[in-house]
Amino acid sequence: MARLKVTQIRSGIGNKQNQRDTLRSLGLKRVHDVVVKEDRPEIRGMVRTVTHLVRVEEVE
């Protein structure tokens, strides 16, 4: 199954609370943090919520 490499590129400060909570749920705490998650609909939805704060790449 494909995996997604999610990198936080912008701070969550000044954004809505649900966007900050989504970053935390993804496991991102600070700028330049990187997490690798399985490519599932739940994760895709979370990434869609914070697309302006993260960079996403597919890895194998």
C-alpha cells in the first residue's frame, strides 16, 4: 500500500483551532517535522484540511 510523507512547511499559529488540532493529530508539532502515514481516506481528509500548511509526497 502507498504511503504519504507529510512535511509541515508553515506554522499553525494564527490558524483556526481545528487546523491546529489536525496538525497535532497527524503528529506534526513544529515546522519541518516529517511523518509517514498510510494512504487512507482518513489521512487524505486530514491533509486536505491543512493543505496550505503541509507538503505531501507519495513514498513506497
